[in-house]
Amino acid sequence: MHHLFRPGMAGPGGGHQVLVKSGKYRGGRYGDSLRPWSRALLVLGAVLAVLCCARALDRGHDATAAYGRAFVCGGEECLHEETGEVRDRRTGQTCTSNGTSGGTTTGGAPATIGGVAAGAGGVGGAPVTIGGGGGNPGTSCTRYHDVKLAWSGGSDWLGVAAETYEEVRAGDRARLRTWQGQVVRLEIGGLVRTYPPASQTGLWSRVLLLWLGLGVAVWALVSGRRSDLYGLAVPWCMVAFPTTLFGPALLMWSPPAFCGALALLTAGLAFGARAGHRF
């Protein structure tokens, strides 16, 4: 154990010195570390969360792959042709502050409704900035256009293109294609729109939760220090963004490649965290 001597007690060289413990153990390198039982509980919880996410990803992958192989027929695992009716329509904007000057923007990507990106794929056009900056934070607004459709299996609000929204009226007929009760294709007024199944749109959140669970487990295993948590969070988030963005596509293309890439990224960040912990 390292010691420090201060004037006040007799020491090896004479005089009065006081023996105190080194700050390395009180508030330095090990002072902000979690207790072993706390780290063990964190690792256990993170591992359970990772296993749950992995199982959910496996189910989502199987369901999305089944959708890709499905064709129109009358069975349970088939695409179904339906005739729907327009019941209502709505449009509006959702705005968020972008933290920069430049006023208000309109247009751009629509909101998410019912787990499906409403009006995605060019709806609303490119954002157009209106209003002056004046040094105030700008507000990014996205416009959405939705129609409410009813069919024999249910009803739902679906995002549509602006031109479709302008043409349809309550009572208009539409041709639908459904998969497990969800509309995946809409044909109305000569315009066709497709929607991804819920199993596919849910993959992104599951990949993100999986990555966060791995991050907590690695931190608790190699360090457990609160100061290291902040240092590890920055590179972890930088890797988490592209992993979440491209992970579902890689998972659908090749599950072994997805698992291998995730393992390599986790091992690399764990090695970096361990190397930083030594210093």
C-alpha cells in the first residue's frame, strides 16, 4: 500500500509526520468504482436484456423473411387482397427545435404513425425554410398526409403522398393488400404505395437495445468505474448509430455476418475500454 507522510508525526527521517492513505484508493483510480456485487447485478441484467433482444430479433427476422416469400393466397401465412373504403383524411405538421438559427422549415419527411413512416418516400417534398433566423433556434417541421381506411379486417390511418391526399374523398374505394392484419400495399386513384411489415420496422429498436445492453455489460465487466462510463459512452454511441442504421439490413441479408460484425465491434470496444482502464 502506498503511503504519504506529512509533518506532524515522527517519521523515519526524524521530525513529526502523519501517515495517511494514498488518494489513489480513496478518490483516485478505484474511488469511483462500483462494488463487485453491483457490477455482477449489472452484468446479469445486461446479459438477460441482450438475450431477450436477440430472441426478439430472431423472431423479427423469421417473420420478415416469411413476408418476403409470401404470395397472394387464402391461407394464414399469405398476402390477402382486400377492398377498402376511405373514411377520413388529415394533414398537419410535427415540429422540433433543431438548435440552429434560420426560422421554421416545412415539408420533408413525415411523422411516424402506427409504426409505419407516414408519407415516406418523397412525401411533402424537400424542406423549405421560411422565416428569418435572427439568432434564434430554428424549428424543423415535417408535414404528413394520412387517410383512414376501413376494410373487412379492421381500419387504420395510413400515410400517403400529397397528391393522393388531395384527390381522395370519404367514400372512395381502394385496393389493399394485407399481411397478418396489416396493410402492406395500397392502391387508390391509380397510385400505389407500399408499407414495410411491423416485424421489419421493429428491427431497428431491437438492434439499438441489443447494442446498449452489450455496452452496459462490457463497462461493468472491464471497469465498473463511473468515470469510465462517460468515456466509453462517446465511442459506444458513435458505433451504435451506424450499427442501428445498417444492422437490420445486414441481419436480413446474412444473420451470421450480422452476429460476426456485432461480436467484432463489441470485442474492439471492450479491448479499448480495458486498455483505457489500465491507465
